[in-house]
Amino acid sequence: MNRPLDLGPLAACVRVSERPAERVAHARDLWPRGTLKLAYERDPGVPPLAVAFPESEEQVASCLRFAAERGMPVVPWGAGSGVCGAAAGRDDALALDLKCLRGVGKVEERGSYGVVDVGAGVLGQHLEDALEVQGWATRHSPSSIWCSTVGGWAVGRSAGQFSSRYGKFEDMALGLRVVGPKGAYGTGEWAEGEDLHEWVLGSEGALGVVTSVRARVERVATARWLRGYRFDSVETAWGAMRTLLQADLRPCAVRLYDSVDTKLAGKGTVGKAKGAAKAGSDWLASLREFVDATPALRRHTLSLPLALPRLVNGILQGLSTVCVLIVGFEGAADEVAASSTAGHRIVMDGGGVDLGAEPGEHWYDHRHEVSYKLSPVYTHGGFADTMEVAALWSRLPALYAGVRAALGRHGLVMAHFSHVYREGCSIYFTFAARGSVDVYDAAWADALAAAAAAGGTVAHHHGVGQLKQAAAARELAGIAPMFHALRSRIDPDGILNPGRIFPDVPPGPEPAAPDLVVDPISRIATLPAQEPGPQRDARLAAEGWRLRHPTPGALSADLSRVAPDDTRVIGASAVIDGRRLVLLPVPRSSAGPDPRRVLPPESYETLTVPIAPVGAAS
Ligand SMILES: Cc1cc2nc3c(=O)[nH]c(=O)nc-3n(C[C@H](O)[C@H](O)[C@H](O)COP(=O)(O)OP(=O)(O)OC[C@H]3O[C@@H](n4cnc5c(N)ncnc54)[C@H](O)[C@@H]3O)c2cc1C
């Protein structure tokens, strides 16, 4: 229900619009549930009351002041490419379209890397283009690079296709300028006093509007090596991927398509790979081509599978037996030559069949396209969506089986494994089902429950939004109260994305302390955080392990960042205000802020950290 609003005082200092077209354009982001409601219920979402286009930090501050004085909710809007409803409009709200926060600075060299200051509204591809002429790149390459902003990447902990080498955007963002209703503040390299960096990363606009970002950048690679391999099962391929990462070869791309994805998504990804399908089994592709070429049949290509997902999933899983793995290395020529030789040997020893360079090069040339090919599902009466979860290597089989089964009860499902780390991996499920909000909600409820039951994070890089609020709050149950306390300091009137990202739910029962264990598959150990170093190291050595990042004192004494593709802390438990909180051990997550490294040092009870075999180089 919209109320009358006099925009005059705001229009005096900021460009602002009440035009219906602008308002409708900011009513929904790319959350497929919104698209579903638009497609089948003619529901365009909730337009904000007005849209402002601030061009500077001062103008953002004016917008927040205007909204606070009127008790208006404010929805920061990057490019609206979020897929979880985080930027969707709401009644009586002021949307802040931030794309006029522009500007890409000159790169400052810092030895092996560089840094650049960027306006938060700069679109990803524009940033990469502006850096390329200076000889640099972030190499943050989400499929949405053409339609997402640097600020959106930061507050959503976005991941790009080369994350195995360069990290997620949270690993690249070294400083943030943020404007809240009580004033502006800096984080990371721009922090003065209290540093809220890890809280703002992943905060999805609830802790202020990010106006500029200091980002780490890399020299443009002079060499690149790409290759495809065939595996008979995802399990065999996981072993090769894990060995590759744990050998510290720093591949830029490691992507495994499960057998259904290899078979069905072939056109856009790897299906043209020589040898990707077993000889003689290309009949499915031929059948699809025949159906696609016949208008009367084309209309029904998906309607039957969408109506009978369990049957069709069963048939597809039975028929599809081959998985394709893409591996890539890039950087300086000598490094690429050495690491690709070693990497190729690992993958071949791990059971891969060499498919040559073509599958890798095909993927690289078309790497953003597949994300934009899901819309036709709506013309078949269905919807399509994606779910990205992640887990330690030791939990990956349960996560894959659990979520695939959960989604498979509602729709057609396939998956690929990308964003690969030493400790674990993310899984990207693509699913399509009948176009009904009830089916949509049931599929997500089941899948989120399955991810949590398997010990995975419910979000690896798409963030929380409205879709995963309850699941993320459960995953981070311990920190939600801390987040809310921080939020009420920064935004006492609660105008910034109210109710998002965590609903204000009471914390559940206090969790038990995590077991002290060594997980040799994921190469991590959960250890007492305050134990003296020599004692801890001797205990680990007796089991054949050492800390990957050696430290002489207690673990809690040094939790600083290591490198964009590496980390010192995988999980933690701490006691804050007499209450234990447990932060899930997971290689990376975007289920909200990630304070695993930044709790008060004395509060840590256990820390889950990377380990290496005694005698190994790293
Ligand atoms: C086709 C497609 C492919 C995608 N591929 C990827 C992928 O490969 N990797 C990936 O990580 N994501 C991907 N996404 C998801 C999406 O692009 C990311 O979530 C991205 O980070 C969102 O950026 P945005 O600028 O569009 O933010 P929006 O969608 O506009 O906003 C997202 C959230 O951030 C807040 N926000 C935005 N800007 C600011 C700011 N400056 N200050 C404070 N709060 C702000 C909003 O209020 C909202 O809560 C994809 C999406 C699509 C549609």
C-alpha cells in the first residue's frame, strides 16, 4: 500500500524518479520465484515508491537521511541480478539504484599484485575492460559479469569462474566505504577504529550502502592452458580434483559436470567435446535435435518430463554414465607450463581420459552463455532455478546425494562442481519443474533441509535474500543476534532492507561443542583454540599431520588472511556472552556475513584449520 510522498526535498539534491516504468523495473530482481509469479500469475512484484540515483557518497547520505526522517524502508539496488529476492521492492520503499556510483581508479602496484579503487555501481565487465587497458584484471568472472555490480559482489560474497585461483570476491575486496543512516565508515584497509569488514561482506545492504570498493587485482595472464577429461563417475573425478587442489597447483578452473549435465547441457558447455559421450550413445542429442526442429513436438519437449520428474530423472541417470571435467591453468608462461604438466599427470593418474584442449577451450569461449538459456523453460509451463551449496570433501558425497534426491522429487535435476578448494567444493544444481509456486516452495524447502542435514552450507555465492532467510539463520544461528545488535547500532530506525537478511528469530538450543577431529580427506583438523602451540603441534605430529599455516602460539592468536585462494580458518566455535556458537566448517559460504576469523580472540573454544601431512611442502 503506497502512501503519498513529497519528493521535493530529495529531488533538490539527488536525481529521483516516481515514473511507473522505473518503479516496476525495481519491483523484482532475478529471483526465479518472482519470474514465476510474473509469468503465471501476472504478479509483477511490489514496486518501490520511488527510485533514487545517487552519484556520490554525499548523495547516498542525503537519500538515507530523507528516508530515515520519513521512516521509509530503503532497498539498495546494484543491478538487480540477485537470484534470491534480496533487492526486490517493498511497500513504501525508496530504492537506491547505485549504478551511478562510477569510476575506476589507477592500479597501485604492490609487488606480486595490485589494488584499485572502484565505484560500487560499476558493472563487472566495465571494470574488467577498464583494468585490461592498464594490464590488470580482477579475474572475478561470475556468469552475471555483464549485469551485476562491484557493490553487489561485495555484499553478496559473489564467486566467479576462476575462484579456485583468485578466490571469491570477499577475498579480493580489501576495503569498503559504507554509508549508513548514522554516517559513513570504512572497513578493511579503510577502517578507522572498529573494523566491520567481515560483517559488511555478506550483509546484503543491511549494514549500509557500499559506495566504493578497494579491490585486489592481478596482472593479465600471458599464458593459459585448458583441457577436458572424461571420467566414469563423479566420485572418481572428485578424487582427482581434490588431489589437484591439495597439491597446491592453483588451477584457475576446475569444473566437473555430472553425467546428466554432461549429457543434457552439452550444447552450451561440453557436449561437443570429442569423446564426451560414449560412442554410439549420441542418440539422445539426435533425438533432441529432431524434436527441436519439429514445431509440433517442440512444444512438448519439456512438458512431459516436468510432469513426471522422478521417472525422467531415473531414466536420465540410468542412461548417462560419463562425466566431463574441465581443468585450466593461467598466469606467467613458465608457471603455466610447470603446473599444467603436473596437473595433467594428477588427473590422468586419477582415472581421467584425456579429451584434449577442445572441451576446455569451448567452455572458456562460451562460459557465460549457459546461465541465459533457462528462460525457454517458462514457455513450456515450467520454471528453472539453480542452487549452489558447498561442503568439505568428506561431506560432499552426502551433500550431492541428499540435495539431488530432494530436488529430484520435484523436478529435473543436474549438477556441476566448480569453485574448488583444498578443503572442499561447491555444487551447482540446475533444476526445472512445473510452473507452480507451491512446487517451487516445496522443492526449495526440501533441498535446503537436505543441504543442512548433509553438513553443507545452504549458500555458496548467491547469498541469502528472501529465499534462504530461515535456512541461513539456522546455519548461522549463533551470529544472528550479534548481527542484529550491530545493525541496530548502525541503523537504529531499521530502514535498511528491514527484515532481510536474517529474520529476527530467537536462537535455538545451545549447540554442543564440535568434536576434536582430524579429517584427512578434507585436510582439516578441529583443535582447541587456546591450546599452547608446542603441545598442539606434538599431538598433530603424532598422527602424521602439521598445521598448513604454522603458528607458534595458540591458534586464536593469529587468524589473519593468508591468500585469496587460501584460508586459515574453516570453522569455529566460540563462547560469546556465556553462550556457545558454532560456525559450520565449510570451505566458503555466502549464507550472510562470515565472522569466523574476527570474533574476540579469547572467545574461541575450537578452530577448524587446514592441515598438511608431515613432510609435505605445504
Ligand atoms: C544469469 C545470472 C548468472 C549469475 N551468475 C553468478 C555467478 O557466476 N556468481 C555469483 O556470485 N552470482 C551470480 N549470479 C547472482 C548475482 O549476479 C550476484 O548475486 C551478484 O552479486 C548480484 O549483484 P547486483 O549488483 O546485481 O546486486 P543486486 O541484485 O542489485 O543486489 C543484491 C543484494 O545486495 C544489495 N546491494 C547491492 N548493491 C549494494 C551496495 N552497493 N551496497 C549495499 N548493498 C547493496 C541489495 O540490496 C541486495 O540485498 C548470477 C545471476 C544471474 C541472473
